Amino acid sequence: MSDATAQAEAGAGTGNADAARQTQYGVGFVVGAATIYSLLHAGFRLLSSRVLGEDDVTDIVLSQDLLAGYDSFPRQPPLYDWVLWAVQQLTGPRFENFLVIKYGALIAAAVFLYLAARRALGDRLFALLTVESLALIYSISWRYHEGFTHEVGAMVAVLATAWLVLRIAQDRRTPDFAWLGLVMGLGVLTEPAYTVFLVALLIAVAVQPGLRMAFFGQAFALSVLGALAIASPYLLWMFEEPRRLYWLTRLWHDGWSFNWDGFWDAVRGPVAYLSPLAFILPVIFPGWLKTAWGDLKDWRISGAGSGGAGDYERLILHATGLAFAASVIGAVVFEVSGLAVHVLMPLYLISVIWLFGVARRSEHRPVHVQRFGRLALVIALIAFTARMANLYVMDPVCNTCRWGIPYDAFAKEMRARGVDDRTTIVSLDNELSGNLRPLYPASPVITRLYPNFTPEGADWTRGRVAYVWEGGLDPEMAQKHLRFLLPKGIEAGDGERIEVPWRSWWRDTGYRTSAWHLLVVEKGLKKRVVNTGRENRLGL
């Protein structure tokens, strides 16, 4: 070996060590920043209210049981409910569990996004900007805090998958395929959209000859088998009954009609999800639109097999385009519609890497990077302030203001009427049933309407049973839903309407009220109504 060769290899080794050290510093910074962000949001949410978020109420009911799948939501894979069930075995059904899962996933997602962007762009600064850009995506900066459940796992799985694919493409290390199999298996168990993303990403890998040769082989086949093994409980459960597959795909839908709503949802999906970030970047970075348009016009594989950064950016662009096409096909063929924007998140999450790849290749100067960083920070502070106003000021800042609903006060009134921890609760209101679970941790909660769920071992034919439903549902309608659950001779109208005042740190108690119906029945040799059917207004 010549001295020149030895010096070159030594220099390469030093360069790799420096790059690894910079990546570690970047990961440390991301973990620190994401942790501070998470602690602020989680801490103030915990101080303001223990009322569950809008999607949490369903999962806390379903997680009473550990099942391969849930017939109440057959299209929804069960990983989130499994994790929630496992946590509840240690802590019980607590509000804090949701915060730990949600913000733990957010920190992990930020780390994987940084690692993926660092490999795709080869630029630590723009990789950090990619992470910071999450503050400029409405679905994450705002909706994430109250509306995400299963999507939090999908976020982590999408970004971990992207990072591992890039890592395999660059390092060609066989052990990484084992990690990829694990992540793919768990990802399939998060959201159906993850599977669509995964297929799109693998097709994008396949169209680049250099990546295809490095990626598809025996090791990848084994990783796929491992992923199928991990996801097999849910997959076997899904195929066990044809109706579940129908609910997932609507393949055997009677007749077909063009689904304009679903088609429009799919077409606007990328812009809706990436707003307002997609509109801010062209304003901040000169030449961004020109560079992006050039990428969109030229879909050829430039420098295929070279392993250059341009290939990886194009890989992400191709994967995003294929995911978009899949969403349109889903709307047209399977009549998929009515999905919230954040449900489409797995399809477009990695596209932020390409967006910043365009910014990096545009005519930018350090001042443009500084402007973007400051703007993202300002918008994050504005969003945080607005959320604090929602949590603490409530009316007139928010409308529904679900975190102010006095479920705990209603639970006290239930206890005063004989509803103890041995009572079976039957609910026609998903938000009420979900929020009663932490307040009655030992009581089985049966739900009807949404979702229709009975936990294993729950028995409404004996002992004390409390029937509850929202005040806006009159007893006649409640009777229709409860007729098979009520003892003969007892009707929903025998229950009691209870009105509970809201409390505020700056308004008089009772400025707003919530009402529920409560019917408590003792089922033994003689069935009797425990509470009376009278109007009762409390604390006013």
C-alpha cells in the first residue's frame, strides 16, 4: 500500500468520524429541542384539564381488552391500542398515558426525520430545518396535540422506514434489513396509509437501478417475512371473516359511482397536509419554485447507481408522487372519502425532505436560512399561545372547548347516586364513556352507538348497572338503543337528567352547563331503579 493510498484512507476515516460526530450532535440537539417542546405542551395540557382528546376517548374504551383486531374499527390496525393496553397494565387507565405515548412518539419521529434528512441531503443545517418545519405544518403543529392517536405510531414508522432505506442504500449493511423488517411489521399495524406509503417507497427504490441492486435480495426477502410475522395476528384476524376485508377495502360494494368528494380529498391532500409550509418556502427561498418545477418536469433517474444526494431526493419525490397516485386510485376505485387530512399524513410526511432539498439547491444565502428559522420559531410560539388560550381562556376562543367539560363533577354525582367501582357502565356517548374510564378504573365500560363495544367479561344482566347518555339524546331515542340491555319493565325514561355547571378561573361558575342522563338499576332477584327520574340542577 502506497503512502498516498494510506493517507487517503486515513483522511476518509477521519472524515467519516467527523460526519458521525456531527450527526450525533445533531441528534442531541433535536432530542433536546423536541423534549422541551413536548414538555411545554404536555405540561400545560396536564395542568389545564384531564379531559381526554377527541380520539383518545375511543381507544381508552377499546383498550380494555387486548385483541388481534377490533370489530368496532376493522380498518384500524391495533398497535396503538396494544401499546395503550400494555401501559394501562402498569398504571391503570390514566389521562397521562396518552401524553407519554404521544410526545414520546413525537420525539422519536423528530429524530428519525433528522437522520433521514441528514442522509438524503448530506447537509446538517438543512436536516435541522426539515425538523423545524414540522412547526409549519398545521396537522402537526396544531391537530397533533388533540387529534392524533394511531397516527403517532405511523409517523414514527414512516420516518424510521425512510431512514433505514437510505441507510441500507448508502451503507449496504445486512443487519439493517433486520431492523427494517421490524419497523415494516410494526408500521403495518399502525395505519392503512403506512402500507400505501411503504409500497410507494419500495417501487421508488426499484426504479433506480443502483438502489435496486443494493436493496432487493435475500436479506430483503427475509425482512419481508419478518414483517409479515410481526403483523400476522392482525392480518389473520382480518382475513378470518370476509366482512372485515370488505369494511377495509369496499371491494364488493354494490354498484359503483364516481366519488367526487373522495377524488377532491385525494387531489388536495398534499397541499392540505403541507400547509402552510408549502406556501412559505417559495417566499423565503429565492428560486425555490424554479428548482421545484425543474424536479417535477424531469422524472428521469439522474446518475442512477451513483448514490449521489440527488438520487435520494428524487427517490423521495418519486415515493411521494406514487403515494399521491395511490390516494387518487383509492378514491376512484374503492370510493375512499371523508378522511381527515392528518389520516393522509403517512403518504406525505417524508416529502418535507424533498422540499428542503429544493431549498438547498435554490439561490439562497445564509440570511434566507435565518429568516426561515426565525419565522418557524415565531409561528410555533403563536400556535403555543393560541393553544394556551384554548385551554385556559376557553370561551370565546374555542367553541366546543371539550377540555372544560366537567366529567369529573358528573362522576361525583354518579357516586352520590350509588355508582361505585363495582358498577357496570353502559354508555351511548363515546366522549362520556371514554372520560369515565379513568374515573371508574375498575368498572367495565360497555358502549353502544359509537363505538359498539363490549369488553370481555362485562355482564349487564346482574349486579348494579349505570346507563348514561348525553343530555341532547331524549329518553325515547335512548330507549331504542338500550332496549336489549334494559331489564323488562324498566325504561330509559325512568332515569334522571343531571345538569352540571362548568367552572372557570375567570368566569362565574355555571356560565355554561353540560347535561347527561343517568339510570342506575340494581339487577338481582328483584330489579329496581336506584335513582329517581326527576330533573336535577346542580350547583346553580
